[in-house]
Amino acid sequence: MDKKRIILNIVVVCLILFSLYILQNLLMPKYVSAIVEGSLIEEYYNEKADYNHDIIFIGDCEVYESFSPISLWKNYGITSYIRGSAQQLIWQSYYLLEETLKYETPEIVVFNVLAMQYNEPQKEAYNRLTLDGMRMSASKIRAVKASMMEDERLIDYIFPILRYHSRWNELTSEDFKYVFKKDKLFHNGYYMRVDVKPVTSIPRGRKLANYQFGDTAYLYLDKITKLCKDNGIELVLVKVPSIYPVWYDQWEQQIEDYASKNDLLYINFLELIDEVGIDYSKDTYDAGLHMNLTGAEKLSLYLGDVLTKTYDLTDKRTNKEYQEIWQEKIDFYEQMKAQQYYELEKYGYLKSFGAKAPED
């Protein structure tokens, strides 16, 4: 085969691969104006900071809607990032942390313990919200294998075009607009909501046949603990003050025992509501399931105080390089806050993030 034919073949193969790459990006859900939580994981890779964050949060919606890295910076000079996602299962948290440690080594990892309730994979839709956003790596492959439902296939995660090829008739202008790059939606992993829907009733938990956390959940909690200790990282366990899903006393006792046995700091904010200043008539946007901005800022203020008093964290607000990086983040934070308050005043609801108008 002559040299020209070899070059031609290479060019043809490259063009085919590039076309498939574009097609795959086009067909994959964009998670920009609806189900925005699907964009949480991938935003981490756009972080321009060339430093180790002081704190990495891992876990489900109870971390990415309860703590504000911007508030931690403004009040304590702490740098942090939330690698949270919707219904993030504990093995997904472990592999996300494993992957994160290839990029940086934080001083502290904060893990929200609500995920201990799940011992088995739950639903493909939630798997996708976490796993599609991960870059391809050995950690992602292991996370997929641990998370797949019986009817899922590993190859569909490696080549998402196999899973989303039928979306061609659902494409919108948004799919074309965000083929290569998406708008920034979050604040170092924090999902901002300024709207308010107060708690009107406290749900009663249904009786469970068995309150014991499962073996798989404990296995991965042990793995997270070991991974942190092996890397000289302090692990902090938290339970945020969401009133639902119900946090049972039996679950609380198990986490208290685990924290004591492994010499870990555990903060249950459900027991600190008055001390933190949480007001369920103002600090939640969905009747107590998640915190809104005021709730998240209160929790961040309290957590930052505890961590700075407990661990040797340096206030970086006097460092000019950090100042420039975080001022840009503050500006974006304040801009989105103002936009959301404007939407509430003008429309009575948030138009951002795919929030739906209330029914007539």
C-alpha cells in the first residue's frame, strides 16, 4: 500500500471518529434548562484552579444544596468544591473521591451519610446523572460496574451514543447550542435556589422491617475512610437538616458508633437547628427536602466555624492569586442571586434551572 493511500485511510478514520464524537455530543442530554443536576459532575473538570481545595464534599443532594463554597470562602478563606450529584450512591461517592485524588489532595473530605440507606443500585436515570458526567477513567468503569441495573450495559456508558442514539427526534435548539460547551450553572458544585416554600407539616417515617445499614454500604464507607486515612485526609461525616427523607434514630446510632470507632468527626445538623439558626419557614425551597440559599449559607457559616476550630486550615483571603480567582466566583454567585430574586419578583417563580411555573 502506497504512502498516499495510508494517509487517506488515516484521514478517513479520523473523520469518522470525529463525526461520531460530534454526533454523540449532540445526542446526549444537555442538562442545562431542565434536570440541571446532570451537569454537576462534569463542571468540576472546568475548574481553572491549580491548587488543592481545602475541602471536597461528596454525596447526594444534601451536600450540593446545603453548603455554599462561596460562603465558606467569604467568611473563612476556605477553598472547597462539592462533587455531589442527585441520589449519589455511596459507591459512586467512593469512586468520585478516588478519581478526585488524581487531580488534587484536599485537607478534608465531607461525606453526607444519607446515602447509607441504599445497599443496591436504584435506577438508571440517577446513575446517568452521576456517571455520564465523569471523565473516562478506571474509576468511572468501576463506578459503572458497581451501579448498573440488571438491564444496563457497561458499553453504553463507555460509548453513550449507543444509549442515546434514539434521541434524534427529541433534539432541540439547546442540543445544538451546547454540543461542545455548556454554560456554567453552579458555584463550585453548589446548586443555588433562592425561592422559598416553607415546611407546613413534619412527615412521619414509615416503619422499616430492618434498620440495619447494608453490608455494601458499610463496605464503601470503610473504603472511603481508608482512602482518606491513606492520603492523610480528615474525613468528616454530616447529616444536613432536611426533614425528609426521614432520618431514623436507629440510623443515627449506627453513624455515631461508626464515627466513634473510627475517630471521625460527625455533625448531625438535625440536632443543631436552633444553634445554626435554621428557620423552616424561610430556609427551604421545597417544604424541607432541601435548603435554599439562606439555609445553605447558615449551614456553611456553622460548618466553617467548626472546621477552622478543629483543623489547621489556613485563611487564604490575603493571598492575591486566590483573591482574583475567588472574586470571579463571587461575582458570578452574586449575579445569579440577583437574577433569581428578579425572576421571583417579576414572575412569582424561578424561570432559571427549568423550574416550573406553579399550576393555576
